[in-house]
Amino acid sequence: MSARPGRLLQLDVLRGLAVFGILLVNIWGFAWGTISLRYGTLPAQPPVLDQLVIFLVAALAQFKFYPIFAFLFGAGFALQTRSLQRQLSSWEQARAAYRRRLRWLLAFGLLHGFLIWSGDVLTSYAIAGMLILPLASARLSRVRNRAWLVAAGFLLFMCLLIPVGQQGGAPGIARDLHSFAERYAIYTQGGAWAVAKLRANDFLVSLLYAAVMLPHIIVLFLLGILSVRCGWLTQPQRHQRLWRRVRAVGLGVGLPFNLLAAGAVAWQVADPYQTVFDTALFEVGLFAGGPVLAAGYVAALMLTGPFMLRWLGAWLAPVGRMALSNYLLQSLIGTWLLQGPGLGWGATLRPAEMLGLAVLIMAGQVLLSRYWLRHFRQGPMEALWRRLARLD
């Protein structure tokens, strides 16, 4: 299935890849919630396969695909505001039209977070989009300088936060584990009202976390804008040298760094009381190294040959064209399968089985997306979003 005229196949493939990568991480949160251990805990002498699954997900997916998703949102921002400016003949009208889209995205995000899953990203994307809206028509140098300024401030802030997140010894770990176990029991075995109350509480806490992370999202948005304005994404064949350098650094530096940090995370899941590694420190390590490896993923795709790109496009591009619909559908399916008000599978599935479930959901979404786009131009949520923005 080829991309529609006017669409960039690489961007749709990247969106599809990001949607699936996000599911690999979110699948755990559907069972454990977002204010808990990311991968839960393992029994004494856990199966090697379960430990390997957690290690690979942490190394290859955690903090890798959210940056790609945000980067692509920024790229889409640049492409769509430019298209609106051509249609409406005014940057002021283009910004007003895009602001309406962001308001509805904010509404979708709030409904998603309160009613389906507390790990919503649409809310923070909508707010970040509103903050960068004045830059839609800004000079390239201003966008670049703003990206450097926000990135420097955010890195300094995160360095100051590292001591705050460090573990408080065995008593503190024991209290946390007890609290996490209670939350896990509510999510996977509780009734609809108990889960709804916990989800609303977790979403409110997540909004506070999102406020702290907003500069990080804005930097990724601005990088996406720069990648379009400079032609890195829209004309990758003209920037092969740049993409080769990004691939070399992203994979050569990012992969070893993430493998090391993921090893510590997997060890912590198997032995929460270990004191060799500080969990918070290595979470920050994944957070810092994740975008580097994510850049390597993007560069590798930008350098992909035409035959492989067409093959990937046949399977991933339809998912990417329906990214909003597929992202929300993952939450609906995952929470229904894993949480108490649904089937409650989260109470019994092992990590390897959780990964298998994620792969099955991915396969179903590929088939559904291909079928849907044979009959409709857009995904259902994309069509609703566009219609509501026009009526606003």
C-alpha cells in the first residue's frame, strides 16, 4: 500500500513504528498503572526468558519511541501549519485554525486520561503545541536558538532532580513495594469504580509529571520543525551524509549506553532490594540515552533503500496514517484485556506473555489499518478530529 499523494512515506512508516514501540512499553502500565514499578516485580529465581524480555524492552523501547512520536508531531506541526497558511493566505488564520485542532486534541487527551488510561500523552502534546504555535512562522534561526535554550535549561533542571529520586534504603523500598502491590491488585482485580478512582488519581499525578517534562517535549517538537524546515526529513536523499553521522552516533553510542542501563533495570526488577545500582539514576540514564538511540532508529530508516522502504511502508505506513486512532485503540484493548473491569489478564500474565500479547495487538492493528484505509481516507479519530476542528 503506497502513501497517499502529498504524504511522505518515511514519516508514515516512522509513525507506525513509534505507535508499536510505545505499545511495547505501555502494555506494562495497563496492568501496573503509571505511578508504580514500570515492569512490576518477578518471583524468586524468575525464568530467564522473563528477565530477557524486560531487559530487551528497556534497552530497545523504553524512552525511545515517545521521543520519535514527539519529534514527528513537531514535523507534522511544520507541514500542517505551512499547508494551512497556503490555503488561508495568512499566518494569523493558519495559527488560529491549528489552535482549534490543538484544543480538540487537548479534549481527547483529557477524556483518554480520565476515562481509559492515565498514561495519556495527547494532553501534554496539545499544551506543548499551543506554546510553540507562535514559532510557526518564525525565522529558522529563532527556532534553532529556542531549541538550544530550552534544551540547556531542561538538562540543568534534570541534573538537579537526580538526588531527589534516589532510593531511601530497604525500609523505603519495602513501603513502595507494598503500595505498588496494592495498586496492581486494584488495577487487575478491582471493580470498575475502584479502577476509575485510581486511574483519575494517577492521571492527575501524571499531569504534574508532564508539566515537569514539558520542556523536553517542546525540544523534540522544535527538532521536528527544524527537520522539516531544513529538509532533513522531507528530502533525506540530499542529506545522506548527515543521516549517516546521526546513525553512527545514535547506534554506536546510544545502543551500548542503553544496554548497560537496561541491565541495571532488569536486575532491579528481579531484586528490588539490591543496592549495587540506584534505580532512579539508571532510569535517568535510560531517559538520557533513549533519545540518542531513537535518533539512530530515525536515521537508519532515512537511509533505508527504496525496496525495503516500500516493504516497510506496506505494513507500517497504514498504522502511521491512523496513528491517533491506533494509539487510542491500544489503550482500549490493553485496559480491557489486563484490568479488572475487563478480563483481568494482568493478574496472571508473565512478562514473556505480556510481550506476546503486545505483538498480537500490533498484528491486529496492521490488518485493521490496511482494511480501513482501503475504504476510507483517514482513521476514524483523525476524521472526527478534523471535522470538529472545522466546526469549532
